Amino acid sequence: MLTWLAIGTLYFPKPSAICGFLFEFGRILYSIGYLKNPNKRVIGAIISDIGLFGAFIISAISVYNASKYLTPGNDKIYLIE
């Protein structure tokens, strides 16, 4: 998760921060729900998974954007447009 957030922050800092917040908030809800009743942990797991999936998608898009500058024959390497 932290690696995905670090990679995603190169091109999309605000959406990466939102995904990190959703992940952490979901984990907190998951643990509170688990302590009260193990059947109530589902909401926290769903919110956490949304943040996790979002961080993965953002990092994949960032890697794709960075790979455009690392093609053969490209003399200049720019990491940020």
C-alpha cells in the first residue's frame, strides 16, 4: 500500500492522499467493528478495499505515464509533465 501511494504521488498527489485516508479510515472502522461484533467489520473492509484499489489504479497510471519518457530513442527524461 505504501509503495503504491509513493508511486501514485508522483503524478497524482491529491487522489493518492485521498486513497491513503480511505484505507486508514477503513482499517479503523474495521477494527472497531471487529471489537464490537465480528459481523460488523464488513463496512470497514469495503472502505479499506476502495482505498487500496484506488491506490493501485493511480500507481499503475503513474507508472504508465513515467514509462512514456523511458522509451528507446528518447534522449530527454522528464518525470513530471
